[in-house]
Amino acid sequence: MKKYDVIIAGASFAGLSVASRIGSGKVLLIDKNEIGAQQTSACGTSINILKEIGCEDSILKSFTAAVLHIKNKKIDISLLEKYCTFNYKRFCKLFARQNRAEILKANVKAVEDSVVITDKGSFAADIIVDCTGWRAILASSLKKDYVNRKMLSFGIETELPYKDDKLRFFADPEIIKNGIAWLFPCGKTARFGVGSYVGDTKILPALKRFVGGYGLKIGKIHGDHFCYCLKKPVVKNLFLVGCAAGQTLPLTGEGIKRSIHFGIECGEIIQKILDGAFSFEQGAKRYEKLALSEEKYYNYLLRIQYKLSELVGWKLNLAVRFFNIKLVRKWVWKKYSSI
């Protein structure tokens, strides 16, 4: 059996981020697809974070403003930092160049002690990282109830010819109940998506309604579940990063920025373990403390997500008027950007 110092399962935002910070030792990066082959995300995030990791060449369009549409009302939001949409495949290819890991195309199935089992054989490592998305495949093989399926959202998206200059979000039950819709411009095209907070997978009619409102018809669709249930980020000898650890934010569904942030932090901690600066136990405690440090803000967003569908009539009008206050918007955005 081949032995590595580190095995990372999953080669998307989280896995690539972890791998980018490990500069020594033998590292194996496993994914069921070719790098960058399967986009499930809306691929919108802060420009700053793409610049920090040297992937700004994947940017398609940048934004300084967003619009929140709530039924017949809209709220213009000046972004405190520039956001962008980007090309997923190009991003992954650029980021993958920054690690020295051996890459294996395989399906991971489980982990037993220090052995990762795949359909291409078994591989051993002292340090294992689960970045397999909401399914948390390795952690679930150790702890059967690790994934709380009642705490999953589900989203789908289609990219169509359409031009706009703002990111748009729609909290409108006439489009989708207990969920949100979005329009992310990408230059000559735009990504139209709908997401269900309650994990409803039968939302294709909602996407058709949304797209139809712009006089368009849906094209090729991508999407998946995403987990908004913040979970224990270390299970036995596993580190978990990104959606596998439930690090996607409730309400907005933003997960890229957090996957990259915590992936980088996790990778740097692993490097220190390899260098002998930390024991595994010390590194695990440090990562867990870091990953759970913003739990209260996460829970604030979760409560708003639960309450959003209840905002009707005068309650909705009051919420819109309150959020339209410039100082309130600025304070909220500052807090949100810091999570």
C-alpha cells in the first residue's frame, strides 16, 4: 500500500486551498473528476481573495454594487469590497498549479484508521483531509450521522446570454418559496439560479419561472446540495474543510470565500505539523478553534434565514425600510464581510 504524509479528498475550492499551503512531504489529492471539470457553484466571490491566491486571471466580471429584490421592492447595496464572477475551470487550473500534490482521479469511499479507500485502491497517510462537499464522505464513514440531511439547501443554475452590471438577489415567494434566486452577470452571459433553504430538489419549475420573467428559456443546468449546518471540523484523525464541515453561510449560501480561507488555514496548520512545530493534537485543536470562532455570526444568519419566509405585509415593509437606512446597510455589510 502506498503511503503519503497527507491525503486530501476533494479537489475543488477547499481541497485546492489546503494543498496550496503544503510545501513539503508527499501529498495525494483525490477527486472523482478532472480538475475543474464539474462546476456546481455560482462562482461569485470577493476579488481580493482571488488576487491573494493568484487566480485573478479567472475573473469574468467585477461589481461594486448589488441589488436585493424583495417582492415588488428593491434595495441597492454598495459593496464595501469588489466582488466578481469567475470561470470555474480556469480558476481550478490556475490554483492547482500552486501545489505539488500527486493527483489521482478516483472515487473515495471510506476511511479506516489511516487508510483512505477508493475505487482505485487504498492509500495510507497520517494526516487526512475531507473536502468532499456536503456528503462529507470520509467523515460519514466514521460517524454515520455526521451529515444532518435536514440542514441542507439545494440550488440549481443555468447560464444564458444576458448582460447586466449588478449582482442581483431575489427573496420573492412568487419565484421560489422558502428560498432565494440570483442573477450573476458574467460578461456576455449571466448565471440565473434558484435555491431552496429547505432542500427541495423539485425546483426546476421555479427556475423556469425566474428565467421566463426575462423572456429566456433555461439551458444546461448545474447545481447540488450545500450544507449550512456548521459541524465539528475535526473527526478523529480527519480535518474537514468547506461544505464538508458545513462552512457555507446560511441565508446567502456563500461558501467559496470561506472554503478558501479555512482551506488555507488548515493547510498552513498541516505544514506546521509536518515541520514538527505542532503535534497532530495541537494542530487539530488550533484548527477547530479557528473554524468555530465565528459561530455566533453564523447563527445570526441562520435565524434570519428561518425568519425570511415569515416577512409579509407590514413586517416586510418595516424590514425593507430599516435595511434601506444607509448606516444600517453599511454596518450589516461590514459585519457580513468579516465572517
